[in-house]
Amino acid sequence: MKQLTGNELRKLFLDFFASKDHLIQPSSSLIPENDPTLLLIGAGMAPFKPFFTGKMKPPHPRITTSQKCVRTGDIENVGRTARHHTFFEMLGNFSFGDYFKKEAIAWAWEFLTEYLELPKDKLWITIYTNDDEAFDIWHNDIKVPADRIIRMEENFWEIGPGPCGPCSEIHIDLGEERGCGKPDCAVGCNCDRYLEIWNLVFTQFDRDEAGNYTPLAKKNIDTGAGLERIASVLQNKPSNFETDLLYPIIDYAAKVAGVTYGQSVKNDVSLKVIADHGRSMTIMIGDGVLPSNEGRGYVLRRILRRAVRHGRLMGIEKPFLTDIVDIAATIFAQAYPDITDKKDYIKKVIQLEEERFHTTLVQGIELLNKHVQELTHAGQTVLDGSMAFKLYDTFGFPWELTEEILSEHNMTLDKQGFDQAMAEQRERARAARQDSEESVALPDLSGLVTETLSCNPEAESAKVVLILKDGKVVKDAFDGDEVAVILDVTPFHAEGGGQVGDTGIIASALGKIEVNNTRKLPDGTIYHIGHISEGALKTGEVVQLSVDITRRRHIARNHTATHLLQAALKQVLGGHVNQAGSAVDNSRLRFDFTHFAPVTTEQLAEVEQIVNEVILGNTTLAILETTQAVAKEMGAMALFGEKYGERVRVVIVDGFSKELCGGTHVGSTAEIGLFKIVSEAGIGAGMRRIEAVTGYGAHEYLKLQNELIKEAASALKTRPEEIVTRIDTLNGRVRELEKEVGTLTTKLAKNEVQDLLVAANTINGVQVVVGQVVAADMENLRATGDMVRDRLQSGVVVLGAISGDKVNFVAMATADCVAQGIHAGKIIKETATVAGGGGGGRPDMAQAGGKQPEKLSEALKMAQQIIKSQIK
Ligand code: SER
């Protein structure tokens, strides 16, 4: 058996398949592109779904990758088995309608037995129940004995809707000593003896959302081999966690916790969880995921918090996760060098989230202790599931931790209730995800396969290659139709990198299409979305093209200004500023970036000043097409999580900014005219957003501001430059008047109290005061009521006051009256009902509101009557 490091194994695999005419492609980002059915990439084949279904043409019929994957379905098993992970790398070779079972099986066997030199007699094969073709190949061609080929019902592979099919797996027997020892232990057993190391999926079906399986026009191959699993076999380690791909993190965490790996099962589980989760969070953040309460962000948050908890289980009380990023960056240096570049950023995101969780962790523990006390008092032992869920949801408190603490008090949690609340939350998150994800169904573009398409900013005419209507390819379309059109050449710039798509007109011989957006499919094919406003459009006909150039110039100004803004922010705030998203259209620009405090007014003014200086310096822009490596060497800024091809475009404002960008830009900076920031705000932990305008937009903005000032001046009856002094004077006056009103109100209240006392009547020896007073709110009314009652010493008081469009009531009775049967709560209830309200309260004091102030005196009459009826 070969001894290989993880890096050597990855390379050997890719090179082997390259020698079988496969194109090596870099791993796609964990964030799926144009696939609303997936939250995160969880299999090597996931980024290639449209190639399997034939909707898009792959760059080569055979591809090989090592793909970053995250799966959380089995998160509870991570650390408890030798092979479960949230993050792992999947080695894969794919055939898109090219080779099939025979070659895929032969190459898998050749790689495993000849390149890795795995012992043939230890390899077991599983196949789908009725897959005789696979059986024949394994048995007759490869010469695997029939008793080591097992037919299994579950050998059918699918991941949500999309391409799927029967599969054949290769397992390795790691020896009896690794097994569970049960008499029926065999391939498929959950223990660690038989390790699945290769899965060959014969992708023949396309599954839709409803669960229908449609046979694909062409048969495909999708193979997956877990890098960490094979590494554990080659490195002769008892689990994936001892390989060079994970162990350095275990080593670090054990040192921080002051424990030794291999001495306690409990600590080992925690160390493994930390190693796995540490790699996941590093890669996820590197691909642009940020912690949040929904979607991918929630997956990240959960992983990170689990890691913190496992640290605490071993006694680590301080934040410790950021150092893992350095270790992970070294592990991934060869496969994902971008992690090294983004290290500081990834650490900052982790640091913030870890600190935040530590604060809530303490609060959560306090709350839980309170619940424990309450349960003890009530003589109960089970914590309500909804409370455990609240701890989880509000304080990010894993239920296992809740359960653990409860068990220290001989209590348990109602896990069923928790699961129920969790399921409801999941359902809400799922619904939210579906609402927010854009679900553009990928059209069937198989008709395109033979065409060559290009972009040319100068193109004035083109041939219509494909027309899509309602997601279907049509030969022609007519006025009133909404269509997507693909041309053989286009000057329209597609939406991308935050920039909106071009608009304009496509004119056919007999018709006109108003293009309202231009977009790009994941393989780069540009399509124009529009409305046929006149006549008809036919496939194959020649059309005239005109892009809305004025609009595009506005967009270009905003886009170049976005680059200048990023460079200026780095200058003023520091190198940690990184673009986290942007939106550039014809009216404004929006720039999201990482920064961990609000940007001060002075800093904003400085940024604005710098950008305007570069604009007025009138630097000519240079645009350079080069390789990624050269661009990196030049120090060009790249966007997180963005996939760039091997050839990249660098937009340069000499001496100021260099950025990888495919967007449209001005010729020289002075064309931007003017740059004005209109807002700055926080949009999440460590994330800020600036909105700004340029050119005509800036002019328009300033004009509006100016008009606003003029209007304000005229309303204040002063000149614009005097506005502030005038407002100061008015504010002073308002304060004086408020004071005066306060004094007068107290005086008035006293007088009213006096009047009320004079008007008091006595019923059967009980003093009764009922009347309307002036009181701005309930509190004032209560204060007046208190005064009257105190002066009466013995009696009943019911007061009403109008407050805006409502009416408030209070009723009070002194103790002796209550003893005689007076009930303020009952009085107020019926009184308020008359004025369209309700309320109630204690026998000695009650208050209520009503919605019909005009019924106030009627209500007070009712009060009189009730009091009378209560006095015996
Ligand atoms: N798609 C299959 C898997 O993930 C093989 O790549 O196992």
C-alpha cells in the first residue's frame, strides 16, 4: 500500500484522471450557483447538474475535481465515528454523456489497486439489486469473486431533485479488530470495519421536485471518493481524524485544553468535533458565508457554536477558535491558497461570533438555572421543550448542553417538545429560504451545443440562435411575448459582479424587442430578457442591436466610483476592509464591506474627499487581460467567494486602485463628475454598507438637498444660512413653554381637585366624587385621582379624561368603602364599556381606556349609577 499525504493523494487522483483525458477543474465555491435546491455544495457532482441533464454544454465531456463539500445531516455523528464530517473533500471523475460503467469501474479499480496499491482481496463491491451489467463488469472483467459483490436495495444515489441513478460502491475491509464484533457484521454495517471509499453513480435519471424520475437522454458517470477516508487507509490511521488533513487541529486543541488525545473517549469526541468544525468554519467563511440565523449563515453559526461548546466540555473557557484558522490555512495551503490570503478576515469573523456566543452562553446558563429552581419548587423534573428551544434559539444554546446541565440536577428535557419547536423553526427557515432565493429555472439549452457565441462591444447586428418562451425553446415569438434571446454575438453587458445588466433594443426585420435585462448562465452564455413590443422574432434571423448607452454610462460612472471607494476605504480605515457585496446600477452604487465599528463622520468625509481628488485628477483607466497568477502578483483586489476563470480582467486606476473586474467602466476618472456618499450603516456583525451617487445622480441629489434647505428656511421664516440658529432659538422657546405648561397643569389639577371636592355628594353616608378632569395621560389622571382620594380620606372616586382620540378612566375606593362592598374594578369595567372600551382591576383601584371620547359624560353617569347600586 502506498504511503501518501493528503496533498499527494489529491494530486495523484487528479493527475490519474487527467491521463484518462479528463479536464482538471478547481473546486467550485461551497455556495451553489443558480441552484435554489441546495444550501451548500454537498457532493462533487452538485456544481455540474446542468451538464448531466444536458441543459448546458460542459467545457469538456470528462472532468475531474476535488470538491469542497459540507453536509450537516449527520452532524451528531461527527467525532463519534471514524469517518463522519461536516466538511470534507470529494475526489470525483465525471462523464457527461461520454464513457459509462465499463471505463468508470475499470479506472476506479486501476487507481485503487495499482496506483494506491490497496490489497485486492480486502476490497468489497456493492451494486444496485438488479444491476447485472455492473455485476458482469466487476466479476468477468475485473475478476472480483462473486461472493464479494453484494446486491443492495439502497444503492441508488440522489441528493434532492436533479440527476441521480443506481450506484456501485467500493468498500475496504479494515480488519476484524476495527469491527463491532457482532456476528452479522458485514459490508453496510454501521461500525468502522468496512469503509466505503468510492462511489460510482451511473447517472441515468433526472428527479423532479415531485419525485418523478425521467430517464436522461445520455448516460453519465458521477464518482465520489472521500479524500480524508482514503488518506486514513493509506496513512494506516484508525480514523480520518489522525490523518495529516485533520490531526494538527486536534493537537492544538488538546494543548489548549490541557488534555491528551487518546486517553478519554469523551475528550476525544470533543477534539474531533473541534478539528472537523474548525475546518468547516474556515472554508465556509473563506467562501463568503457569514454567521446568521438563517440558511447557510445558520449552518455556520451552529457549527461554530458546537465547537465552542466542545471546547467548554474540556474546560476551555476562553475564545480559542481563531488560531485554528492558521492551522487550517496550512493544511489547505496547496489546495486552497486563498484561505491563506483571507486568514485575517476569517479570524475576525470567528472572533466576533465566538465572543458573542460566550456572552449569550453566560446569560443562557443564568436563565436555565432559574428554570431549574422553578422546577425544583414545583417538584417537577422535566424542562418544557419550548423553553429548551428558547435557550437554543435566543441564546444559541445547544440542547445537548441544556440536557447536560439538567442531568446534573436529576432532570431531563422534553426532547419531543424541543424537536417539535425545532421542526417548526426549520419549516419557517425553509420557507424564508425559498422566498428569498431567486429561482430562475435553467432553460433547456441543449440546442445550443453546436453554436459558438461571443461578445463584442462594437457589434451592431447578430443572428438569433435561440428563443425561449416560458422556459421552452421556440422557433418564433410574437408581440406581447416575454422572451429570453441568445444571439451569436452581443454587445450587451450581462448582469454580474454586482453590476446590473444592459438594456436596449433588438430590432428584427418585422419586430422590436425591448430588452430589460441581460444575464449570464453559469457557463457564461449571455441571454437577453425582453418583451416583444412589435411584430415577430424568428430563430436564425439577423437582428440590429442597440444598447441604451446613456444608461450604461451612468452605470460605468457608478462602477468605477465603487472601485475608488474601496481603495479609499482601505486607505482611511485599514487593510481589513474587504468587499462583501456590491450593487451598481444607473442611479446609485451600494458597497458592503467588512469593518468592525461604525465609520465616523470625519472618516466618511475623508473617504469622499480622496475619491473626489482622484476624480478631478482625471486618471485614464487601464484594463488588462491576464492570468490569475499575474493579477495576484500585481496586487489586484479580488472578491470573496467569486469564481474567476484562468484569464482575468484587471481594472487599473494608476497609482490608486487595481481590481479584478468584468464590469463596465469610464475611460478616465473625470467622467465620474462628482462622488457623494448618501448613507452609511451597519448591516450585520462586522459588516457595513455605504450608498453613494455620482455624475448626474450626484447633481440630482444635491439639487434635492438644496431645495429641502430652501423649503426648511422658508418654513422657519429665515434665510438658509440662519436655519441652525433659528432652530436653536425655537428649541429654547419650546423648552420654556413646556416648563410653563407643566406649572399651569399642576395648578389646574389642584383647582380641579378643589372643584371636585366641593361637588362631592354623599350617598348613604359614602362620599362620592365623579367627574371629568384634564389629564394628558393615564399617569396624570391617576395622580389627580390619588389627590382626590387622599383629601376625601373616605369615599369613592371615578374620574375621566380625554387624551387625544381616546378616553381614560380611573376608579378608586378607600379601604372602609371596599369593606362595605364597593368594587372599583367592577365600576370601571361598566363605565369604560359605555365609552367603547374595557378594563378592570382591584376593588380599591382600577383603570381603563375607551375609544369614544364623545361618550365620556354618558360613561360617568353610568359610574354614578353603579356606585349607587354598590352602596347598600
Ligand atoms: N454523488 C456521489 C456521492 O456524493 C458520487 O460522487 O457519493
